[in-house]
Amino acid sequence: MKKIITSESVNIGHPDKTCDFLADNFLDEALRQDPQSQMAVECAIKDNKLFIYGEATTKAKINYDDIAKKILKEIGYTCVFEVIKQISQQSPDINQAVVKNELCANDQGMVFGYATNESKEFMPLPILLAHRIMREYESFRIQSKDYFADAKSQVSVEYEDNKPVRIATILISVSHNVELKQDEIQKTIKKHVLDKALKEYASLIDNTEFIINPSGRFTIWGSYGDSGCVGRKIVVDTYGGVGKVGGGCFSSKNATKVDRSGAYYARYVAKNIVAHELADRCEIQVSYAIGQSKPISLYIETFGSEHLSLQKIYDYVNENFDFSPANIIKELDLLKPIYAKTACYGHFGREEFSWEKIK
């Protein structure tokens, strides 16, 4: 059976993704000074106004204004931003539920992890390619005065019997200098971004439709073209048009927040199941309760692709993995300032992160 699956990615200048990146830089600065920081400091952006708000219980002294203004300048903004802050300490009701003899979950909720053997990264191909295109665009645009940091990509892949056989459509929209003409943009982006990003996948280019800046103009970008907020790109951050998401975002949250750390560990377990050839595809669902140190449920879905019984896969997981927040933080080494790197181009399928290792 044939089907088409689509996924998208956004670049760092997209206002939602800018906010994710800012929030994770605040988190990293807290962890550099105080690894036990409890952080959930978010932000929202519109025009030249940046709103920074949330909770921070930390010994760190964080200059939010300086961090934000430096990053916004690096992204390409030339305006002077007005920064408005509303930050308090973590609720003591939450803190007493989390910090006990054994570290407990910071909130209730469910998280998902996914892996597939359709790529060497054990990621779905559509989201993998969408991120690859955005990374290639970022490398290109920082060398150019005519292209800006706000951009989006979208990739549709045709599958047959659950295996990718053809890239059906590539869509990309990039912000640009007002003086550039449409045909010039299309030729430049095709040559310097798409052709480079897709070189490794040339065998899948077969009657592929390339759509470049279909709006015709994209000269007003970032917070002047749209508003932005932390956590509005959770499908971009995870598996695209494949796999489920739990609903909680990742950026801004330290590792006691299972929305983030639990999802990382679920990916870690799913990837190990597929990498060890126990199944071709795997999705892990885990649920937590605030104030409890162990998850309250674990569900493994292999979509009929398992190579041994599901009971043996459950046995493998129970014998080799521990989903408690304390173990997740220890095993994946999550108290380090590693999070700004995760904020753009996906949290999964990137070997530099501990949750991507094969156990």
C-alpha cells in the first residue's frame, strides 16, 4: 500500500523557534551556575517587544536582558527590543512534591518516544529531511546579506509497504531582501540549499515537485511578521507527521520536568529496541503522576513489525531501563547546559545527545 507522509521544520528566525532558543539559553545559563536549578522560564515575542515570564528556583544570577539581546542580534534583528519580565520562584507546593528522598515527577502527563529503521538516524525520513534543509539554509543565509533567519521547510515522502520510496514534494519558504526577484530566489535556494541538503538522497528524487517561496514575497520576517511563543512547535521538535506527542513542550524545562526528560528517555528506549533489531518500528508511551518516583504506565507499540514476541520486548525493557526521573537524569546526564543546542532542528536523531546512544 502506498501513502504519503509530510513533516515540517522551521529555522531559528521563526518567532516560535526564536522563543524556544531563548528559553533554552536561559536554562543553560542557570545550569552552568547551579546544576540543581528548577527552571521553567518562557518567553513570547511580537514586533520589538520580548516578554520573559515563568518560574525559576536557582542560585544562579541570570541576566535575562543581556542574553536575549545578544541572541536577537545574532539572529539578525537590528531594532532595540523592549524586554518585559515577570519571573517568580517555583511554587512550594510543587517543590515539596518533587524534592523528596527520591526525586519525583514534576507533573502528571504522558510522553512518547519513537524510532524506525527507515534511516540510519532511526528517524522518520520526512522530518529528518525537513530539518536537514533548514540546517543547510541556516549555513547559507549567515553568509548572505540578502536572506534572513526566518524560514520554513516541508517534505512529503511517498511510502510503499512502510518504506520510503520517493520524495514527492519539497516546499521551502525563506525570508529575503525586498530587492530580490522571485526567479532569482528560486534558482539560488534550489542550488545552494536544496541540492546540497538532498544530495545523499538523490535516489529518492523522482518526479519530485519543488515549491520555493510560493507566497511570492517574504520580506517582513520574524516577530514583525508573526508573534512567537515557547512550545508551539512540538511536532517539529519530535517526529513530524509520524508518532504521537504528549502535549507538553520541551524548551525552557529542566530535567525534573518529565515532559522533557521522560520524552528523551522514551526515545532512547524506542531507539534501542529498533537498533537491536527487536522491531522495525517502535513507539513507547509512558505516563507519570506528580510526586511519584515511578511511572504509572508503560505501553510499547511495534505496529506488527516486531521480530520476537511483545512479551520478550517488555522483558528487555524492564531488565535494561528505568523510567524514574532520578535514573533518567543520571543515565542521560541531564544536569549539564546542553539544551540550547536542542532548541532548533529537532531534539531527536542527532548523535551529539545522550538519549541517542545505543545501550
